[in-house]
Amino acid sequence: MAVYILSNRKIIRHKGEKADSFSNDEYSIPNFRIAKCDFDNYKDPTAAKKKKDYTNRNILNYKLFSEPEKQGYQNVLDVLLNEKGIKKSALTANNLGGTQRMFYELYKNMSSTKDRSDVLIFIHGYAYDFDDELKAIIDLKKIFIDNAASPIEHILFVSWPASSSIIPLTYFDDKASSINSGASLMRLFYFYTQFLKDIFSNRDLSPCNQRIHIIAHSMGNRVLQSMLYSLKRENILRVIDQVLLLNADVTYKIFEESEDSFNKLPMLANRISIYLNRKDTILGISQFTKNILTPRLGKNGPSNINQFKDIVSIIDCTFIENDILDSFKFEIGNHWGYLSSSQAQNDIFQNLYGVDRNLITDRIKNNENIFTIIS
């Protein structure tokens, strides 16, 4: 099990600390850094912990990877071949930095004898500072890694500097940050495809045959949109299994050719699932205060996906029950079903396992590619 953070937040050194940290500032930088979370020594915070002290590494310890001394993945290849006794090298895993170290560790873990050791790339929505992100990582681990019903064993959490305020006008700032962060995600995709080419061009190494999935929630879909804008079609490889778009705060026309973004998803992934809630209050506010009356994908569904209906499914979560978290925020917002509803989680787990969409339980089929989750 491993949980990583990919972030284009500023790097700072807090007073009195000896290690670099990610900043809470609402400011994005051009490059991203990789960090690994330390769950081996994680302890749930006690009720006695002062809220003002419940920040940064007091929430969850993490370590930033060093930057690689040499670009590319030849060093990773040398380490792997040395470990197999095929080629002698003085390099070890400790000589690897950044994505080199992360891809190396994931490849080693995913090549184990386990039946499923999948990776989840998770892109959060709006109103998250870095402390909020650390708390979200803890929740995601409990939902996706600790749960035997889930095939996920590793998480790559995409940290981007969304506004920490829920005031509607801050949404405009989040749009700008999401564009910058989409560029970071694009660079990760290109690094990953380069890793695949560099490593598996050697016949002594074989793919791990595990799966990588993407979940984007709310405005996290705008980060994904920004990445897809920049991806050139001729460079896209189908390296993602499932893409789940949860309560997506993007236009309902996002799959149309004129948008030139989500229409690339079928080239990237085996299956795309749009989870919507027609009672989503948050997306209703977004539509009428920040998006010039443009219907939201996660509330209204897509305008036209006929050409993608074999790959893209629509899952209506309007009637799910908030039986896990039922506070005012979840009951009124109807925007966080993946956190608040066991019905939504059960559907998501089956999706990640690759169950045929017509065989996923507790759904009714409305037509060829539209389903409703029922009790």
C-alpha cells in the first residue's frame, strides 16, 4: 500500500522545521513535486488535540521526494535489472527522485502476486487548502484501500491550490488554478508514457497487468479538462482503465467536438462513468452564479454522447441515501455521494473492478447506457 501526493503548490520551510512542506497558499507554480505519505506511523488525532495545532504533518506525515539528478527512466531500468541480477549497477532506489521513485515503487508493488493492486488517481474539487487535502487523503484511504470491496491498493492524490473559501466568487480563482494544475497533470501523463516506453522496451521486464483509474470530483473535472485540452491526440495511449466523473462542475457540452477535451477520454480510458445528482445544490449554485446559466455535467448529464455510448455510461445518483454521512452539508448539498452514501460507494467499487455495466447490482437500466442507483 502506498499513497502519494502530486502537487504544484509552493514549497516552504516552516519555522523550526527541518523538512520542506507544501504551502496552504492559494498559489500554483509551473512544476509539480511528488511526496509519499507515511501511514506506518499514523495515529488518529485525539479529541484533546488543539485545532490550531492540527495542521500540516500533525494531520498526516509525508516526505517530499528529491528531484531526479538525471531526466528520463534509464536509472530506473538499471536499478530494476540490477535487482533481477541481469545487469550490474551501483544505483539503488535511493538514487531515484521524483516520478522515477514513484513509478519504481508502484511497479514493484503492482508486480506482486496479489490479484488486484490497482492505482487510483484522485482529483479533488473546490475549497480545499492543503490541510483539507491531507484530511481528504485519510478519508480516501479508508474508503478505497482499507475496504476489501475495493480493488484499490495505491492512491495518487492530485493536490492543486483551490480556494479555501466556499464563497461563490472564489470559484473564478479556482478556475485559473485548475488550468495551471491541468498542465501539471499533462506532464505526469507524458512522464508515465515515457516510463512505459523506457522500461518495457527491455524484454527482461514485463508489465504488471494491474490497472490505473482516475476519479475527478466537482471542479477537479476542470483540472482533467485542462489536461485533455493540451494532450495531442497522436500522443494519447490507452493507459487508464476506468474514469469516474463525480458531480462534475463542467459544462454539459463537455463531450462535444467544439470543447476538444472530454471527447479525448475514450482514447485514454477503457470506460468512462458520469455520476450525476439532479438535486445537487452546489452545482445549481455554480450554474446560476458562476457559469452564465450553463448546465453542469454532474447535475444535468451530457448534451450528446451518442458516438461514445458504448464506452460512456451515465449513473443517476439522485435517489441515493446518505447513510454514512448525513450532516446538513451532505443532506442539502447532494454533492459528495462518494463520501456519504454506501450505495454510491458500492456502485463505484463494482465499476473499478470492471464489472459489466449491465451486471452492476442495485441499478435499474433506463436505456442502453443510462442507469439509476436504487435502494
